[in-house]
Amino acid sequence: MISQVVRLYALATTIAVFFVLWAAIAAHPWREQGPSRDPRLNTLAAREQRLQSLAAKISSTSRPGEDATPAVQLTALPPVTATRSS
């Protein structure tokens, strides 16, 4: 019969090998690396460039000395109260 110490070392080795293999598989070493693998990122970057060029065009067409954003006024309204009569 095998001693308890050998069984303990075998169990510890098995658990260590399991976690090392788990980490190696979770890392996906067979996949391509790099930002160009997702076409959605390329589409997003192109849209961002179009929006920035549009914003530059809009800001260049505004008159000098005039703000590109409209002024906003805040007014205080009286509180809304509701009463109920039966």
C-alpha cells in the first residue's frame, strides 16, 4: 500500500498541474494578438474621425466672437402642489 505522504504529494502535484493548464488555456495563446482583430473597433475609430471633422467644420463656420453653443437660461419655477378634495 502507498503511504499517505506519497498520496498527498500526488494530489498536490495534480492540483498544481490542473491550475497551470487552466491558466495556459485561459490565456488563449493560439489567438492572434493586436487591435486590428475586431472590426468593430476599426468602425468606431472611423466614426470618431468623421465626428471630429464635422465638429471642426461646424466650429469654423461660426462667426468670430460668437459662441458656438447657445446660451442657456435657468428659471426658478414655483413648486408644484397638488391638493385632493373628496
